[in-house]
Amino acid sequence: MGADVFHVCYGLRWEVDAANEEEVSLLEERQDPRQIAAKNNKLDTWWGVTTDQGRYFLTVGKLVGNFGCEGNHTARLEDGEMARLMAEARQRLHAAGLEGEPAWHCQYIPDY
């Protein structure tokens, strides 16, 4: 049995239509080109369904944590650590060829 989780990541985020079976299958098999590029550049990835269940999301960057009953309960990042994490993620995203402006992404992931 799982539980709801709240995911925090610095990096890039995309959405995939749940009706797009081919793209969803690539996410499930961890064969989406963005997942592969992330792995090759030592970036974290996380994907899941959104609350409306009509879309999936994919985040690529540096994972701060998955928070909830079965995950982390707290986290602390000091300024220097946050700055280092952000700079490293930007550099690795660029090296991976993933375009976009990195940001902090906080994603609620329900356990349906």
C-alpha cells in the first residue's frame, strides 16, 4: 500500500497527456529521451500522475526529497547548499541538452 507524497525538485518539468500511450509507456519503462539524458548526466528524474489523472508529469534535475508518511518528513537546505545544488543542476541540464529555465518544482502526487 502506498501513500500520498509531495515531491520537491530543482530543474525542469514537462507534462504528458495520459491518452498518449506511447509517451506514457516510455516514461514507465524509463526510456523517455529526457530520462536517458538525465541518467547520462547524473540528474534525478521523477514522474507520476497529476491530481486530475489526465496528465502525467516528468521532472528532471536535482531531487530535494519526497515528503509524506512513507517519505521524508523534513528537509533543511542552507543558502550555500541551495546555491551549489542550483548551479550544479543548471550545468548538468545544459550538458544533457535539456532546454528551459530551471525552477523549483513542488508536486503533490496522490496515491490513487
